[in-house]
Amino acid sequence: MLIVLGGLPGAGKTTIAREIAALVPCAYLRIDTIEQALRSSGVPAGGVGPAGYVAAYALARSNLSLGQSVLADCVNPLPVTREAWRAVAADAASRIVEVEIVCSDTAEHRRRVEQRSIDVPGLVPPTWEAVQRHDYAPWSTPHLVVDSAVLGAREAAQLILSHARDRD
């Protein structure tokens, strides 16, 4: 199974992803980590482009083909990125669970962005203004929406896994 968590920076994706990873064995792919590794290897900050996502798609595909579940933690901002994840699942004959993590409390979302502790060495977090300007298209396909302002991380993880089991 491929679980893809998408949503704006600071919405709670990584916190929820860690809870899911603690509950089920899976390969955990975090785009922030992949992109920062690319920058650390000498790729200019503006030059990463889609490379982080392309690397994650390849890693997800190879893990799925081995029968491993995969959890992807990414903004997943555009229809093209969302379709690419669906293609990865189809290529591996795996189920996909698409989840959009939102934070409906704007003040809380802003607080999270501005007070975010960075656990990826070298990663520069986005500012609140950058998050607000992020190119993020509304979803047009069926997906689960989880509001991290309403549910705690453990509750959200359990909801996502329950949703995944219901789709079996």
C-alpha cells in the first residue's frame, strides 16, 4: 500500500507521518529530507526542481515492488504530482491512499510555521508569507481530508489507517 500525505508546510504532515510509521511497518519517504540531501550534494537551492519528487517516486516504486508499504510525506501541491503518485501505485499494482492534511486554524498554522523546529540538517524552513504564496492547487480527485487543528497526530494517524483498511 502507498499512503501519500500532502498539504501545505506546517499543516502537520510530518508529525502525523511519524505516528503512522510508529503504528505500521513501512518505508518512510520525506521530500524535505530528499530535497535537502540533493542541495547538500551541491545542487543549487533553486536547481532542485522536481528532482526530489522524481527520486521519491523511484524509491516508492522499488519498495512497493518488494511488497513493502510506503508512506510519502510531501506537499504534493499540483495535479501532476498527485497523478505521478497514482502512477507509481498502478505500476506496482498497489493500493493508494491519498490524504490531504490541512490546518483549519490559521493562527495555529502560522504558529507552527513560525516556531517549527527543523530536524533535517541544513533545511531552511519556509516563512509564513512563503507558505501563503505556495503554488497549491485544490484537489479534484477523491481523497481523505484530515484537519490537524481538530485531531491530534495519533488520532489522525489512526483515522488514516482505518480509512486504508476500509478500502481493502
